Amino acid sequence: MKILSVSDYVVPALNDRFEAGLFSDVDLIVSCGDLPPEYLTSLKGRLGVPLFYVKGNHDIRYDFSPPAGCMNLDSRIVRLGGLNFLGLEGSHWYNGGPYQYTESQMRRRIRRLRFNLWLHGGIDVVIAHAPPRHIHDAEDPCHIGFESFRWVIDRYRPRYFIHGHIHVNFSDAAQRISVAHQTEVVNTYGYYLFEIDSQKNRR
């Protein structure tokens, strides 16, 4: 399965300078937040494939104008193409705005998913807005990562943990990626294309 992940920045090649040839074989789009809902609606229409999203800490318009035809993956486990996807919205709490969570709040949200995770036999791809703690995060209150996301990686060993929220311009795609256990943690700021073998056994 070929996946296009996006977050935080409207990329011209995916918008007003859309380059169809670069993305013609994409099977799924995932959004890690802080993008205009119209952008996701447009991507969904242009590529004609499913689009899963989670909300970032700036996505207040989604409540009254959600992206059309797209699925809010927050706190859900969805199976597609033989793979299990989990969504976790929001950032660390910093000023009391929407889609902000303290560490204990996020831990409780994840705890409520444990039975469903067991029923599904684990997860292959986590779609989140914020990064795990000490992987790609920063030390200011807004951009600190979640310790509970590290627990998800340690316990369930997803193949990918895709996040946004941390704005970095990468000169090489490899700079986006860190490995925790055998999980590739990817900062998808802008966009990132990757492929995952749905026939490979989940770790």
C-alpha cells in the first residue's frame, strides 16, 4: 500500500500546482493535522482514495466545516488493505485551547482503546498530530511530545508512527525518520510518501 501523509503546511505540488504524476499510484491519504479542511477535501477529490485525518491544535474549523468525504480517525482503529490504523489527535496542553491534552488526559484516552486494540490484534500505523516524547519534539510547552505515545510504541510496536506539529524543512527525506524499537517515527511536515507491505506480519 502506498500512503501519502500530510500535515501543517499546504504544499503547492498538492494544491494550486498539483502534479498528478507524482501521486497517481497513492492508495491512501492520511493527515496529521493543522491543515485547512478545504485542502483535505481537494486532495480527496483529486486522488480519489480514502483519506483519514486527525485534528491538530489549530483545527478549530473542523467542528463546523469538516473535510468532505474524509474520516476522522481520532480514537478509532480502522482496518484498510490488511492494515490497522489508529488515530490520536491534538497537542500537549499549553494554553487551554481545543485539542490540547495533558499527559494524564492522553494516557486515559489511550487506556480506553486497549480492549479495542486487543480485539484488532494490534496496530500497524499510528496517525498523530504530536510526536512521542524525546523523538522529534521540543521543550516548549506547545511542542513537547507525549510519554504515552512512547508507551504505545513500546507496547504495540507499530510499523509506523506518523506525526506532524514540528515544523522543519528537510533537505533529505531520511532526516524525517527516527527508529524506536522497530517503529519508524516520521515527521510528515508538508508531505511524505511511503509504502507498507500489508502481507508482512505485524511485529
